[in-house]
Amino acid sequence: MMERLTVRAENGKACYAHPTDDPIGWAKNRTGVLEKLAQYEDAELARQSVTDSYDRIENKQMIYANIRRERDIQDAKWGFPQRNSLSEWGNILGEEYGEYCKALNELVFGRTKDPGEMTDELIHVAAVAVGILEHLLIDGGIRE
């Protein structure tokens, strides 16, 4: 596949680039992208933008991996498929969201300096939301 980049220029200088296709493949080929951007007058700024984008892709991959891992834990604990009603799913999601809010308050009001509990709860919230979507898909409740 031919790699396409969108480059935004200000005052004739490249200042931002990002992939328009296959961001994961693009991230793996970051060096080639940096070489392509070296031709621009302000190559360092373009290079930093690409590096920042690459880091963002890596962060997303880590977050999605944590959500997938949590989904696997939930499936091992509760089985798959779960046959919860929409009301039950809402209660489960609300309970996880409440735990996130509690952890957030602990952080905001100085009872802890470690955001780890808060981020763990956000992963739980996301994993439950994904679980709901998975079950809706099985039940035919998601429209394409």
C-alpha cells in the first residue's frame, strides 16, 4: 500500500504530518517518514510532530491492550456470553463509573498522589462498555 501523509504547512514550512492510512503500519515505518520530511525547510518541527504522533499511537495501543486484558479477565470471571438485561448492564457500568469517580476524588482532594487507581477504574469502565457493545452485537442490537 502506498503511504500517504497529510502535511499542513504554515508560511511554506512543514509543521505537521500524520498518516491518512494504516496508522499502525505507519508507526512501524516512522524512520522512513522522518526521512521523507527531512526535505522540508523546517524539518525539525515536522520531525517532532511525527514523533509526537508516533508516541500517541503507542499510547493508544497500550490503552487498548489494557482494555482487552480487562475484558479477558471479565470473561473469565463472569463467562461469555453474559445474558444481562440492558438495565443490568447499565448498573454494572454505573458501578464501575462510580468507582472511577471515587478514585478521582481521592486524587483531586489530595488523599492520594498516585493516579493509578483512577486509571485502573477508567480501564474497567471502558472494558465494561466494550463488553456491553459485544453483547449488543451478538443480540443484533448494533446498527452498522
